[in-house]
Amino acid sequence: QVQLVESGGGLVQTGGSLRLSCAASGRNFNNNAMGWYRQAPGKQRELVASVTGGGNIIYADSVKGRFTISRDNAKNTLYLQMNSLKVEDTAIYYCNAVTVWKTVYWGQGTQVTVSS
């Protein structure tokens, strides 16, 4: 059974940092695209950052220069380092992975709350 399990969320003050992790199990995603999405209350889920199997990375404009996505293929794990956090970064953060057959897997999400 394929699972993506996020961790690392929590409550932090404005300007603080958090590091999210997404541990994959059940299959290897090293050659697949993986990404981080977030959904704030009353808003649609949006892309935060993604990385392809070849290492190409894209970021949402709102997080460029503050967030860094990375992956550890040996651990089958995706990370999101979040620095200089803002109140508007408050959301549930989800990890996803997409196979070459366009099957999409999602994690259960981890809450990030940034207080002013």
C-alpha cells in the first residue's frame, strides 16, 4: 500500500522557520515528480513547490526566496524548508507524488500555523 506521511508542521511566530517532511512508503518515487501543496481555510488548494524526477524545481511566487524543496532519494523522502514565515503561510500542507502513468498520491496533510 502506497503512503505519503507528512510531518513537521506546527505553530510558529512570524519570521520563524519550519521543516516539513514527507516520507513515502509502498513504492519508490525517486524518478517521479513530487510536490508540496497547501490549502488555507476557505481557499483552494494551491501549489507551493514541486520537483521532477530529473530535479527541475518550481516555486509559487509567494514563497520564492523563502521556501526550499528538496528530496532524499535514499530515504524516499521529500522536504520543504520554510523560512521567514508569514501569517499568510498558515494552511494545511500536503505532499503529493505523481507516477509516469499520472496516478496521483496525496498525504494526509500537516497543519502549519503562523502567528503574528
